Amino acid sequence: AGFMLYLHRPFLEGDGISLPGFNSNGRMIVEEVGWLHTRMRMWNSYPILVPNSQLFGHKIVNDSLKLNGYVSKTVRVLYSDLERVQGLMDEMHAY
């Protein structure tokens, strides 16, 4: 399985991946891909070693391959800064 992961490279070191059905509570960051196991770090900083036999042949969502992302954040501003905020919004929309 390690050879097949090396050959197909569904993810690389540093990629953020999700494994549906794997109780990881979200995305994991790949730290090292070895011949026998892959070392990852979970969202709460816990390290985890997953045998490559469990990875190969299962669905892997590589979040690092997304072209666009979506961020939702509430930002509080002062009324005196509304003109500056509108300028920033226009710049982000043009981007």
C-alpha cells in the first residue's frame, strides 16, 4: 500500500486532508508519508499514525487541491470607519 501511495500521490506532505468515515473530527495535516504508515496531525494538534493499508483504496478528500475557498467572519467596525470599510470591500470584490 505504501508503494501505491507513493506511485499515485493522492496527497503530499503539508496537505490538509479529510478521511470520510475516519473519526478525526475534521481535517488533518500530512506530516510524513512512509512505506508502512503516514504520520498526520489532527486539528487539535494530536499526532496520529495511520497504516497505509487503511488509506489506500478509501476515499481521501485533499482540501489543499481546492482552487477557491470560502471564509465567513463577523467583523465589527466603528461608524467612523465605514468609508474605509467600503473601500476594502470594493478591493476584495475586484480581486
